Amino acid sequence: MTIQPLPPLPRLKLDKSGKPTIPSWVAPPETKLDLEWQSLRVLDLSLLDGTPEQQQECQDICQSALTNEGFLLLVGHGVAEEDMQRVFDIANWIMLGDALSEADKKEYEWDRENGDWMGYKPPKGWGEKGRDDNDNIEAYNFYGACWEQNKIPPRIRPFADEILAYADHMHNEVGRRLSVILSRILGLGDDHLWDLIPGKGSVLPHSSYCRFQVYHPIEADQRETTQNILPNHTDHGWSTLLPSQPVTCLQMLGKDGEWRYVPYMKGALVCNLGDVMEILSGGILKATRHRVTKPVVDQLNFERISVCSFNHANQDLTMAPLLDAPLIKKIGVQRDSEVYGAFVKATEAGEEIPKFGEWKTLRNKNAQEPTSKKVMINGVPHTENIVGGVKVYRQV
């Protein structure tokens, strides 16, 4: 298969003219602690504009990362430093400023019980203690329907074009390039996954969304009893992209069963795959478990602003492996992988193969699922997780 260079990735352009003035986000200082960091590979997306050798290097880095660590850092993504600063300015103002009145929060609140996450998420619902207890996380989830149905709070509307431009860039530019690399890894044509999965060319198609979020500091009297702010989980779309930020509390689960911190790299995007890609790849490409712990001790008093882009699949996509993909034919499906293992276990028990829309709604209603625990099976340590209601065991 001849490798062709892609057109240069365009730079994100945000129009700030005529907008109300909002405060600038000031990044918290990095931790000074010596921590156990997860070593991650760095992928330069601009290599896809280059020679066949450079493109092959890009593919090799991505394949190594997503079959081993499950996370990687993206650079060359087309978002300049000043534009990323602007995105964080807006996110910080929405979550900590005067963008949302108390009336707005009630009017635009998400419908958690029915699996609809669009709109404002109050600081409860995702904690380990229970759905109605404070979890220290507030968020606003921007879906395409926010624009289509005019469901954007009044003070945010002047900035809606910038939010949409950023969300569109993450999905249709960065996500597009990532899908090309993944297609090549599987031995498929460049457009195969892009045509199959995300709703080609549309802005925030189906249930893809962009989330602005803040993790509030944990109250002093709760710090001893609180470990995880967001319990461990896999994402249920096909890819997740979030700008690296300095408050250290994102951890990922290594292949050895140990939790390590995801390192901060200014200007990079942290990228991980979700359930869709693990199932489509027959467990070869991993949807890695991750969690948000309380910040490390020298960052406990900082607000952690996060901007997440969740790229989802077509609602009617059948969640089943692409058995004709050359890589799957070559090495076979990986039945011991966690998410694909749960899929196999469910289907062998007679469960109907779900469409993505059904999978997403089930996962939304039950998020976040119980945390991992270690168990012994025949004297060998395994992790036990629950995926879509199925217990999955993985040797440590």
C-alpha cells in the first residue's frame, strides 16, 4: 500500500473580536515532587505531511503506544499557544466566573438518570461515595445539539463560535488524522475508520462532545478519607483528547497493574482510545483505564481546569471487531483484553451485539463503574473490573 502525505493540518483560528472581556486563566505551578510517572511516547501529527519514512515513523510510534501504554502525547496538532490559552480562559470563566447563574445551572442541567449528559453537570454524581454526594467536579458538556437547539446559556453565547471552532478542530482535524493512523495500523485504507465511525465532516456529530470542567479542591476535613475524585474507568467513544495541564492527578493503569501519573507536557494533547476502538480492533488497540486522584500535596489547594474532547461513533455502529482487517487476521483477536474481553464474554453468553448508541447510553447511566480491585485466581493475582455489567479479570 502506497503511503500518501496528507494535506497540512490547518491552524485553529479563534475570533476574539467584539467579545466581552473575560479574565485570563493563570496556570498553577507544576509539582516539585518526585513522583512515579508513566513514560509516554510523543507523536508529532505533522509527520503525516512528510515523507513515507516520516509517516511510517508516525504509525510505528502510535502503534507502540496504543498496544502498550494506551496513552500518548500529541504535538503538531494545529493549536498555537495563544489559542490554547484562550480556550482555557473561556473554560475557566465558565466554570469559576460569572458565566453561569444559579438559574442557568438549573435550566441547563444534564439528565443523568436518562443517560443524557448535555449541559451543566453539578458537583455530584461521579464520586465513589454515591450519586447524590459531592464529588468536587463541575462541568459543562457541549454537544452539537447545544447549537442546533439553542441550548447555550445567555452569557456564554458570545463565545459559542470559539467553543465550536475548538471542538470542530479536535474532531475534524486532529481526530481525522488520528483515524488515518489507526486505519493504517489495522492495515485498512486511510478513510476506512473515518467513514465508519465518527460521522465524516460534521461538527460534533451524534454524541461527540467537548467538556469544560473544574475539579475543586477537596475540603481539608475530607482529604484523609478521599483518594479518587473520579473513579477508574475507560472512555466509551473511540478517542479522547485533552490538553495537558499542570495539576497532577490524572493516573493511568499500566500493563503491570500499577497506577502511575500521566506527565505534564505544556502544549501537548493527552490522547487515549476508548471502548469503540478496542472492540473494533479485537482488543489489539487498548482502551486504558484511568482515574483522577486527589492532587499531590503541593497542589491540593488549586482548582484544576480541564478541557476534554470526546470523539464518539455513529449511533448505529455495530460494536464488533473488524475481522477482515489485515492486522487482526495476522495476529488474531486478543480475548484477554479488558473491554473486548467483556464483549466476548457477553456475546458468548447470548447477549445481542449492541449498537454504539445503546452502549453509550448504558455506560452514561452507570458511570462511573466500580473501581478495580485485585483478586487471586488459582494463586495468580488478577485485576477485576466491571465493563457494561460484565466482570472482567486480567492477570497482573
